[in-house]
Amino acid sequence: MKSRRRLVTTIAGGALATVLAATLVSGPPATGGAFQETRASGEYHVAGVRTAADRTAIAKTGAAVNGQEDSRLMITATAAEVKKIEKLGYDVVAEAAPAKAKNASPEAFPPADAGYHDYAEMTAVINQAVADHPTLISKQVYGRSYQGRDLYALKISDNVGIDEAEPEVLFTHHQHAREHLTVEMAIYLINLFTDSYSSDTAIKNAVDTREIWILPDLNPDGGEFDIATGSYRSWRKNRQPNSGSTAVGTDMNRNWGYKWGCCGGSSGSPSSDTYRGAFAESAPEVKAVADFVRGRVVGGVQQITANIDFHTYSELVLWPYGWTFDDTAPGLNADEERTFRTLGTQMANMNGYTPEQSSDLYITDGTIDDWLWGQYKIWGYTFEMFPSCCTFYPGDEIIARETSRNKAPVLHFLSYADCPPRVIGQTCAAPGSVTVTNPGNQTSTVGTAVNRTNSASGGTAPYTWSATGLPAGLSISASTGTITGTPTTAGTSNVTVTARDSSNPAKTGSASFSWTVNPVGTCSPQTNGTDFAIGDHTTIESPVTVSGCTGNGSATAKVAVNIQHTYIGDLKVDLIAPDGTVYVLHNRSGGSADNINTTYTVNLSSEVANGTWKLRVNDNANIDTGKLDTWTLTAK
């Protein structure tokens, strides 16, 4: 959902680090030779930043938005980017520089953080796990980094040497170099799924019914560079040189091939920490992962169903899209958004993170979550790990606590990997089967004829149609999917419409929605259950017709309103009587709270009860949107 309330916010893969002074650093490419770069970006905070639109405007300068605490936005930026931000009218303040660690060995974590694993130590853990559990875990090299380091994929399954017909779940880690806790998360999962297999029934069930892939270090070059001097460099990108520039590195989580560079959510400047690269998948590490995912298409069907991409920091659970503020967009419909939001919220309730659509923070483009979903419909989430604010470098004493904190949500995620829409009560058909278009909630009236045609795609037409839960008096045509009849009983029903491929009955699809039948002629409560979208700066009106009443309405008439919206301070809600009189129910109160699910008492004693009443909803601002789900008027 959209939200402007945030004490702590961050972008996927971004967070506050310590300041970096302009220093001369080197990182030899795989081909050898010295390649030098003047590292002139530093850590700052920007005062007075409160909305996603503000954060997006700052990000468009090329600065990496790391995190936000109250109205201070933490960024990594070059001097040129700082000047652009100041021209936008913001105050930019430099953060304090880091102290150099004492007695640190080259290419190793500072002694105080020795519990973290560098690349060699991580590789040793992997090799030990494979040696200890050869029937559960296997290792393969799916590619190499720019500097020639092996990129490992670990498969975990009860029959690890066999490609079984089971949902495949992908866990990816360490796209951004300075986010070392994500490698520890990978190590935790490797040990959890192997060491606990024989003693934990939930883990055994997950391993037995899923094929789990862990890619523990997508950016080993950047990670090693970040710790190479004995003090953290706050390095974010990979270590690939950029032609024609002394600036090194591409932001891997802006380099993916879906909506790459589309929407102001990345930078075209090689010196920027959010540099998107010369072209999509120009970073060899990104291309290697993308090729790995493409390689899991078997028989024309993508075997990977779900992914969590781990980052730090800010304690968030994020889902697509990042490239648009809209909750739904091409390729992401309302049911899919509800699935993302429901499952994401459930996981966040387990680890104490905050659930949000990725663009609730600010616009990003070329990210892994958007690519996985936009390209393959893989249900991809980002977990922004500890802390809530404001460092990439928490001490190693938190590793065990903060990795185990994600055990419950990861197991929950795995349990839904076969069919994430189950979380909202929907079923999943086999690949290539029928998709039924969801018509949304329906409203009709007792005694009024109904004629509603349903539609489907996929499989092979014609379809055989059926329905459950239809209101009394209605039926569905098995050959056309048309629902006809005259409702005889008032009430609300939960309806599921199913289409079956006539040539292959195993291929089916379904859609579920509510159907409200209003009474007539008895002065009964009247409901409009049709969904009305509420966009920015729009006004909608939803009618009901009251009949069968005598005289005027009641002095204690009731208006029950269910509006799903992520910033109710944007909304004005009015009841409009048949003669045009306006009764104000809600007038831009509630600030950043979500949703209006309230029954209002209104004095309608001066209004004739019978007639057509309307609920009018006006959205008076930008960014946040929603819908009128249902409303009911009890006039007497």
C-alpha cells in the first residue's frame, strides 16, 4: 500500500553508511593492471524530506537514497549531486567520517567485526555444508564476477541430484557490496536447511516439497573491496570499470532488464552510486544471475516461483513495482497486488519489519524484483534487514539474532511458494491453463433481472463454465459463462466462477468475488458493492436506490462505508440526498492513516427516504490512491 507516514524509510538495497572523503582507491580488473578511481562521493543527510515524491526528486539527481529518520533523508552523493539537491531548495549536511580500524588485516573485516564472513570464509562454510550433507545440498558455479571470482549457486532438496517437479524458490544476497549482513543471512539459511533437516519438521517439510536455491554472494568483488583497507569504504556497486570514465562500478540493482532506466529511478552518470550501467545486464554479475534464472525455464515453463532478495537496512518487506507509484500497472493486476501485499504483510508481522510496495519509498527502475515479476511472474520480495536506521555496519554480535529473526517468515514464504494467491483464497491452475477475468464485486436488487457475461483466456476454447455461491434465482450458462436470472433473496454471497478447458478438463481457472443483492419495497438497507477506483484528484459517486419507505428518513440513519485508501487525509466523503442536499461524513481528517471502515450516524429526518442516494468520494492530493469497496445506507 502507499503510505506517507514513515519514521524510518529506505530504498531496496540502500541505507546509511559513514561518510567517505575523496580518496584514491584501486581495484584491478580480471585482466590485470591498475585501474584507479577518484572516489568523491560522501554520506550526507537532507533536511525536511517527508514524501515519496520528495525522495524521488532527490534520487533523480543521481544520489543514492539510503534511509530516512523523521524528516532527515540519508544519501550517498557526489559534490555535483549535492549542488543539484541544494538547487531544489533542500539543506544538505555532511555526516561524520569513519575512523580507521586498528590492527585490521588486508581484505578482512575489522577485528571487532570478525564474526562476519569474507568471500574465502563464506566459501569454506559452503564447502563444509556440502561435505556434511551431500544428499541435501549441492554447489555449482553459475558465473564469474568481473574480477574472476566464482559465483556460487547452492541447491537444497531432499533429492538434490534430481530435478523434481517441485516449486523452486530462489534466495539472493549481497547485490550491494556494503550490505554484508545479507551474506550472513545466506549462511544462516544454508545451515538451517541442512543441519536442522532431521530435527525440525517444518524445515524437513520445506526441503522435501521445494527445490531451494541460494545465491549467497552476487557481488563478491564489491564486498572484498569494501573491507580491503581495514576500514569500511561504504562501497555499493560492483568493481567493473566504466569506459571513458575514472568512476568504477555499476549499481547491480539498477541494471536488470525490466524497465531499465525508464522512470528516473536510476542514474546515467558513472560516478553515481545508482549508476544503472551502459545497458541492461551490462554488469557481468547481473547477467550471470539473469542467465541462471533463464536456465530454469524447462519445457517452456519457469520453474522458479518465488524469490527473496536480501538487503540492508531499514527492516522492510518490499514488493513490486518500484518503477511506478501505482499499486497496479500493466502486468500487475488487483488480485496480484493483493497477493503481494497480503503475503508481504504476513511475513512482516512475523519479523517485525514494515510492509510496503517498493515505490512507497521512491521510484526505482531496473531492479531485480521488477525484473523477476515483469519477465517471469516470479513472486519477488526484498527484505531490508537490521537495523531500522542508520548503518550498514552493525556489530557482529547481532548476526545470530538478526538472521534467525527471519526463520519464521522464510518458512511461511516457502509454504506458499506452490501458489502464492492461496494467501487471498484463490487457486492456481497448471501452467498454460485458463485465466478467468475477475469482474469485481457485484450488486443487484431483488426482482430485477441480471445478465452478466464472464470471460476467460488461455487453454483451448470453448470453455465449460460453472459457479458456486450464486445468489438465489441466478444461474450460469455452462457454454457461455453468462449469469442470468432474477434474484429472489437479499443478502451478500461469495461467488466463485470457474472455466474449464473443454478439450482438457485438467486445465481450469477461477475468479472469486462478492455479490450483494439489495431488498426492494421494504425500506431495507441498500448496499452498493461495486468497486470504484479512487485516483489522485478524482471524484467518484456510487448510487443506491431506497424504496418502500414511508415518509422521511431517520434522525439516526446509518451510513456504513468501506474505503481502501492509504492516506485518508486526502479524502472528502459526502452523502448526497435525492434532492441534492450534501451531508459531510469525512473531511480530510485522519492524516496518514489507512482505510475508512466506519459507520456514520446521520440525521436524515428532513429528507424523503425513498429515492436515489449517492456516496461521493473526492481525492484531493497526489501519490496515494485506493478504491471504494462497498457502502450501505440504512435510511430508517
